[in-house]
Amino acid sequence: MMELNLIWFVLIVVLFTGFFLLEGFDYGVGILLPFMSPHDSERSQVLRTIAPVWDGNEVWMITAGGALFAAFPHVYATMFSTFYLALFLMLVALILRGVAFELRGRHESPCWRHFWEGAICFGSAVPAFLWGVAVTNLIQGLPINEKMIYLGGFFDLLTPYTIIGGLTFFFVFTFHGAAFLTQRLASHGLTLRARTLAAKAGALAIIAFVFCLLLTFLNTDLFQSALGGLCLLAAGAAFIVGYLRLFQGHSRLAFVLSSLAIAATTVGFFAGLFPRLMVSSLDPAWSLTIVNAASTHYTLSIMTIAAACLVPVVLIYQGWTYWIFRQRISPNDCNDTH
Amino acid sequence: MEALLLSRWQFAITTTYHFLFVPITLGLSIFVALLETCYVRTKRPAWKETCRKLVRFFGTIFLINFSMGVVTGIVQEFHFGMNWSEYSRFMGDIFGAPLALEALTAFFLESTFLGIWVFGWDKLSEKLHCACIWLVAIGSNISAFWILVANSFMQHPVGYAIENGRAVMTDFFALLTNHYVLGEYSHALFAGISTGGFVVLAISAWKVLHDEASRYAFTQTLKAGAIYMAIGLLGVMGSGHMHTQYLAEANPMKLSSMEALWETEDPAPFAIMADINMEKNRNDCELAVPGVFSFMLYNKPEGEVKGINALQKEYQAKYGPGDYRPDVPALFWSFRIMVAAGGFMLMLAFAIALLAKMDRVMAFPLLLKALPFLLPLPFLANSAGWFIAEAGRQPWIVVGLQKTADAVSPNLTAGSVWLTMIGFTALYLLLAIAALYIALRHIRTTSIPVEGRDS
């Protein structure tokens, strides 16, 4: 009986890892968009690098949410009602961002384009930051009572630790996006610009990451889990190596290492949580775990069969998309606005 | 208490807004896929070129609409946990599965292949490219299926047991084969086809009148749109009729409220108009045709239909004291609005299809002029239909199992719901204006002239 709960915990980790890894770079590209170039045509090329894939990447988040609802409904209920206003902010950001991708290119006026580019930047920055705040809140613990109900308010979610957590996610994703851009653009000028921005974002990310690690050590019990602690330290190391490699011209390696760092961070935080999914700061017995928050054995079995059949298929066709659009984006690609 | 009321309003606003875009996605995705299939299969070079331009033309409308549908859909997924956490706890074992399956089977499919479709025109073969839009259309319709599986459970629970005060799934296949799903899904699918068809019709009519160079191309889509819409409407009526008959068994309170039938009668009359008095549990006056309500349900002018008062007593005996009547006047009139709008649209579709077949469309410019202004009709009918479905199950959120009042998040304050409700509404208004502006601009400025006709 416990195996299925464990499988679903792992699957949730896989979904969040996929989400942060993939959506991480398109949040990063969105954040960097206004800073990449003063020329409209060049910013169009930047956007074009993620245009065919961002929506598919976002589905990883939707699926993670749906999987939480199906496998651990109490976590879904408690988490989403706890983060009520934070999620509202995130939804506003995601709504603006999604529509902006569609509408920006459909009018030539510079004013129109600037507005929607601003929306893409805002719509990428806010969720990047908020996911960091959310993850650190989960591990730090929240005032959750014996009925799994959150007793605090919106501003209780913002502590120095969680703000550092938010900044860490924000800068890591920004660096991740910049490293992605160095891989995906044909223009030498733009590639250089992406590398310059990566230098700045990466430096800030390293500082934030170090603080985040330190505060995680002080504020949470994450390091009591050997796997959790190791993963986070490995993530930090991978990120720093990737950062240094970028300037020796190994931009692909840098992107691979920042991907690894993001994956290891995600796994690390979840390993630290295990077997809990939300920690109660009031009483350890009131934490939501993979046992007391889970669906029944029957539902988990049905969902396990479905996931085993469907996830590989999704991975294959999403991989195919990246294969189709593997060529670097050149100025010619943006002549026709579909 | 205030947080509950506000949460209901917020859900009503955001879900009604979301469902402005969903039916267009359902119907227009299939229409664009059919158009592209024509493009791939035709051997006539000039028509092929016209087809390609038409695919891109309606494809753009589809994309703008699709992006609105996607972003407003995320709000709905989050809503259950944010505002209705007690519902999510009570129902999570059952309700989460279709939502997760929706993401796995449908959202990945439609978003991935739409990305390929939009940016892959010169990267894929014609056939493969066409297959992509078909996958998008299939994905959208699978998504509708799963969400209606979830909704059908709320209307008519099956395949479950109650354990420790929570509903748990005991038979997944009973959920899928719930007769309610068949009614809701077919009705929604055909409503999508009708709505998509009307969108094509309204745009084509405007182009035929105002863009002479494009007249040939849009006369073709006018004809195609009218036929497509007529098929959709016939399906809507057939599935609606089937579902109404099924309601007599599955959800009699909703059915009798829809018809404002207070007392059990055999044969039951159909009220065309009624002055409904909720306080006295009767209609103060009504204009009714005898036997027709029974005929709707049993295909013969006799047969007993239970009245609201009898059902109210029955439910009180079963579930304890309380008011189990939904808002009867609102249901009654919504049903009439829906049916009237549907009937009128069907006549329109037939008239235009016939005129187009005889090449006589241009002889009735007034009809063409009116079409764009009649475009709100399918949306009115869709919203009225959903209103009947959702308001009709009140006071329950899950019929017979959980009341709406017990479903709201306990830690929700009225202040935060006010904030989010105003925020969503303002944002939605802004986006509606922007999207509509771009869509209208696209329709106005994109011309599809025909260079040389095929012999």
C-alpha cells in the first residue's frame, strides 16, 4: 500500500523538476527580454527561441497541480488555500504572460509591443520569485492546525528566508534563460549580450544561493536528510562550475550544468521534506505527509497505470518538438508573424 | 458567509468568461483542421492557395481565442484549491483524477502540437503539418471530455463510497460511463461546433459584404460555416432532448425547476411563460400547453412528472430539514433563452446554407449585415445552458453528498475574495478589449484575393 504513495511522491518530484527545468529557462528568457536589445527585430528573435515551446512547458505546472489534486488532495487543498493571494498574483502574471506571447507580434506599434514585452517580463519574474517563496515556505513550515488548515495570512509567507528563497529561484532561472539563449540564437551580437547578462544574473544567483543554503541549514531540518543536503550542495557546486564554464566558451555545458543544478535543487528540497509534503510549524504530528494526505489505494492504482502509459508518450513528443526547432534562431525566422 | 457568496460569484464570473472561449476552441479547431485537410487534398492549384490562406486566416482567430482559453483555464484549475478547499478534500479522491488525466492526455497534446503547427509550416510535410492541427482538435475535445466527467459526478455521483466523511472512488469505469457524461459531452461538443460555425459565419458575412477582393474565398466559408453550424445545432437539439429525458431519472429537481412545475402532474403541461412565486411555491399565472412536458420526456402526451413541492418533501425526508429548491425563475427563463436562441440559430443556418447553395446570398445583404450583430446568440445560449446545469444543482455542490456552503475554504476572508474577484474581472475586461481589437483588426486588414480561378 505504501509503495503507491511513494511512487506518487516521486512522480510529483519528477513533475516539479520537469516544470522548473523547462519553464525555468522560458521564465529566464522572459525576464531578460527587455534587456536583450533596444531593437524590436532582435527582441523578436529572442522571443522566437521559446515561442513554440513555452506553452508545452507550462503544462508541466498544470500537470503537477493536477497530480497533487489526484494523489494528495489534502496537500492540494491546504497548499492552494494557504497561498491564496500569492497564487492570485501568480495567476495574474501567468495570464498576462500567456496572452502577451500571442498578442505582441500582431501589431507594429512600438507602444503596443513595449506594453506586452513588459507583460512578458512581469509575467515571468513574478512566478519565478513566487515559486522560490513557496518552496522555502514548505520546508520551513507553516502554521497548519490539526484540521490541515493554514492559520496565517499573506504576509506571514514573506520572511527573510523565504524572500532569499524567492530571489534564488529568480536569479537561477534568469541565468538558466541566459545560458539557453546563448545556445539558441544565431546572431553573434545577441549571443554576446546573453552571455553578459548571464554573468550578472549568475553572480547574483550564486550569492543568493549561498545565503539560501545557509538559511536552510539554520531554519529548517532539511540537512537531517542526507540525500537532501547532498543534493543541495551538489546543486550549488554544479551551478558554480557551470557559471565559470560559460566564460571559457562552453555555453552548452553551462546550460547542462544549470539544468542539473535546478533538478538537484528540486530533488533536494523534496528529499528534505520526505515523507512530508507540507510541514506544520505548530506540531510535527499535524504535517501533511504522503500517508495522511493521500488518495485511496484504488485511485492511486488507477492513476499509476495512467501515468505509466502516458508520461513516456508525452516525453517522446515533447522531445520531438525540441528536435524540430533545434536550429538557432536567425533574423530571417522572424519575418513572417505566423 | 460573505466569503462563500463572493467565492460563488467569483467562480461564476471566471468560469462563464472561460466558457466564452472554450466552445470556439472546440468548434473552430475542427473547422480549421477540416480546412487544412481540403488544402492538403485538393488538386486544383488556385483553390489550394486560397485554402492555405483561409487556414491561416481562421487559424489566427483560433490562436487568439485559444490563448485566452488557456490562461483563463489555469484560473479554474487553481480555484478548487484556493476557494473551495473543503470541496477538494471531500472530493479529491474522485475529482483529482480526471483533472490530472486532462493535463496528461489533453493539455500536453494540444499545447505541444499547436506550437509545432504555428511555427512548423516550412519544417514539416503538408500531411504531417495537417496532422498536427488534428491532434490539437482531438486534444481540445479530450480535455472537454475529462472536465465533463468531473462535472457529471457533481451532478450525478456514481462509482463511489463514503469513507471517514470523504467521497472515495470505487469504480473508475462507472465514472467514465456515467450516463450524465454522454449527455453533457455530446451537448457541449455540438454547442462548440455551433459556436465555431457561427464565428465563421459572422466573419465570412462581414468579409463578403465589405471586402470585394476576398468575396469568392469567403463565400465558400460562408457556405461551409452554415452547414457546419446546422450540423452542430441539430446535434445540440438531439443531445439536449436525450439529456432532458435522462434528467427525469438523474436530477428531477433540476428538471422540474427548469419547467417551473410545482405539483406532480400526469400529463404534465409545458409552460411557455410563467409568473413564478418562490414564496408561495406556485406560479401566480402561466401560459401552458397541456401534455407537452410529458411528451418531451416520454415521447407520448402522458406520463407522470414529479413537481418541485413533492421533491422538496422527498429530499427533506431523505437529507433532513432544509430548502432543496434551486432558483426556479432563473432556471425557468435560462432554459427558454437557451432554447429560443438555439432554434433561431438553426433557422439562420438553414436559410444561409440554402441561399449559398443557390448562389443567392448576395441578394439578401440585410441578412449578411445582421449576422455579425447576432454573434452573441451562441454565447448567450452556452452561458444559459451552463447556468441551468450549475445553478440547477444548488444547494448542493455534489448532489446529495456535499452542500455548496460546506465546500468553501474555511480560512478565506471576504477581503481577499473581494480583491481577487475585482482583480480577475478587471484583468479579464482589459484582455477582452485587447484580444477583440486584434481579432477585428486582423479580420479587417487580411484580404484573400483569388488569382485566377481553376477551370
